Amino acid sequence: MDYYAINSLRENHAGWSLLRAQNAPLALAFFMAAFTEPNNRNIARQALIDTLDDVLFGLRDSLGEDKFPRPAAEYLDEWAAPERSWLRKYYVPGQDEPVYDLTAAAEDVVRWVENLRGRDFVATQSRLTSIFQLLQTLVQQSETDPDVRLDELQKQRDAIDVEMQQIREGHIKVMSTPEALDHFQQLTDTARDLLADFREVEQNFRRLDRRVREQIATWEGSQGELLETIFSNQQGISSSTQGRTFQGFWDYLMSPRLRTELTSLLERATQIEALSSLENVDALTSMHQDWLPAVEQTQSTVRQLSQQMRRLLDDKVFLENKRIMQLIRRIEGDALAVRNTPPSGTFLEVPAQTIEVALPFERPLYEPSSRVMVDDEILSADDTDVDPGALFEQFYVDNERLRGNIDTVLTDAEQATLADVTDAFPLTQGLAEIVAYFQLATDSPWATINSDHTQQLSWAMPDGSLREATIEQIIFVRPS
């Protein structure tokens, strides 16, 4: 970032304006007490006013009654104003009372201020371990060479066998108290950061939705083009990096088996002797329960995108119908205006109504078909001159085999092009196999044909020659 970008953030970013505000300590203390510390979201206005009144009462009791003289409702309205954007004020369907939530920019500032206090214990070993694990997963899961993947798995199995043998011999390596504290702090920090990320994810979804609604509101094309734009934008929201990542997290969290395993691990973690002296160790058992409301609200925002698009489309249809009725009324009014004094000459031409008449005698009479005499003769064929091999030289493209090739490649990748699939499983039936892949991509909702980009495929003929074909790019995506 250069000077101009930083200066633009200083002038326009909501988080920077919060740091520069005169009552920033009051706002941050209130945000911590109401939102971040208890992990609360979607607080009703009256409940939030009561919490702010408690904060103001404590400050006025120690600093004087003239400190922060305005009522709590005025502070909330100021912090939720568009020029501040520290709080998001909105209405829940079916409720008349507004609801408030902390914005992503304000939560970033809260986390930053909390980190300014410093920490008595800084996790380093667990972070290094996390880096190694992430690197191993990134490299191993991106490897396409089967031999390399098998070697890596063999090494892991050998290491597991060695560890199992050591345990059988009574050599059990237990994590020390500093290591346990290190990993515990890394765990709690990551969980808190994940909660903070949900607000930013939801904000990104709302920004995508707002962009689509602005495009629909200013649309001047045809209805068909508008529908195409709506569907493509909805598909773009769900297939965006943000949408696919969040959907993957949602599917992972909603899996009954994984949730049971997570609950079991959290309960076992609270029973570790090295962590028994910590005050907040029992909060581990409810960690995933804090995620569910945040994830559900974000998921609800995603569901509302299609509903809002449909509502905007209905409004567009209503306006078009209204315009048609106005044109009809205008034509009727013009007709009434010239009813008594019609203009001379022809001023309007309307095609006359006609009836297609088909007389019965115009139909042709039945004529029997003539018989054709064929002088045929049955001759016996000489089997020695007929080559039956032509009947067996036909080949059949097995779509199930091709679909299995695609699923195998997508096992290790989120998406893959047809070139990636043919690199792993070379073409053996030439153009017929390519056409079959096109058919699979057309019928599958998890495939896209990108006409703006091309890819080149090659295969070997039985005589050893090499054939090449340039086709449109086909992208296969792993089903969610």
C-alpha cells in the first residue's frame, strides 16, 4: 500500500474513524461489554440501551455526572449512522423493534485494542506446528503424482507404526505443561478469530447482494436479459471463493459425525491435567455452540439473497405491467379525443380479420398406392469373401468410466479442467471420448463450459501418430 491508499483509509474507513473519535474509549468499552466478551449478536434496541445505561452509570459515578451527558439512545443512533458504521441497525422480519450488531470494522478495532494490553504468555510452538501442518496438507493434497502421494502415505504409516510400538513398550510421550498451555492459547485465539471472521463473511455477502440489486434497479434492457443477469449473479455469489469456503465450513459443522467427534475432543481437553489450573478451560465445551448462532445468521443472509432478487424481479414486472396499462390508457384517451371530430383521410390502418375457408371438394380424393413389381432373386453368399471383423471393430464410450475419472481427479482438488482429467487419464478413444466429456459437462450442474478460454488436448493414434484438438475450456467442480 502506498501513501494515497493509506490516506484514503484514514479518511474513509470506519475502523480508523473509531480510533480517531473523541468518545472512542466509551464506544470500545461498550462494544466489549455488549458484544465481544459474551459473544452476543443481534441485540434488540431496548436491551442494548439498558447495557449502555449500565456502562454510562458506572463512568458517571467515577468521573462525574457531566461526563457523557447524552442519553444512551443518542449514542446508539450516532454509532449506527452511515457516516460512522460502527453498529449495523436493521429489522428482523416479524419484529417492529430494530436490532443491532457490531460491524466487521468495529470488531477489528476491538480485537486490536485488546491485543495492545500484551499477553503474559505468547504461543509460539503451537503456531509453528500449525504452519508445518498447513504446509504439509497444502503440498500433499496438491500433489498429482501417484508415486509421490504413496511415498508420503507410506512415511506416515511407518511413523505411526513406530509410535505404536513405543507405546506398547511403555514409552508414552505426554505433552508438557508449557506445551499444553501453548496449544490451549492457540486454540482459544483461533476460535475467537473465527467468530470475528463471521461478521466479515456476512458483510461480504451483503456487499455482493447490494451490487446485484443496484444493477437490477438501473436495468434498462429486456426482461430475458435481466433474468439471465439475475441467475448468473446468484450463481456467482454461491460459486465465489467466499461462498464456496463458507459452504464448506457449514457442511463440515453440520456433519453429525464431525460434531460428535468435536464435542468428544472438547470434553477430553477439559480433563487434561496440565490445563486444570486455568479458569476458562470449561468454556471449551461450549466453543462450537458459540459458532452456531453466528454461522446460522450468515447462512440466513445467504438464503435471503435469492428472496431479495425475486422481490426485486417482481417489482420490475409490476412496473412494466404498469407502463403497459399506461400505454393502453393513452391509446384509449387519444381514440376518445378524435371520436367526434375524426381527421380526414386514412390515419390508422388495422389488418382486417380473415377466415381461412377450406371447401370439402378442394380436398383431393383417395388414390390407392401403386404396386411396384420387383424381380428379386436370393443368392447364397460366399463366406470366404466376407470379413466379419468389421462387426467387432466398433467401440463404445463408457460414460461411467469417464465420470469415474472426473471424480478421482476431484478427490484431491476443489476443481479441475478437462486437461487436468486427461493428463491423469489419457484419451484412448479420440474425439468420441472428448464429445462424451462435453455431454457430461452439459448434463452436470457442477461443470462449466468457458467459451472465453480454450485448452488443447492430444492423444495417440494406433499407428503412433499424434492428434491434437483445441476446444473450449471445461471446468469440473467438486460437488458440495
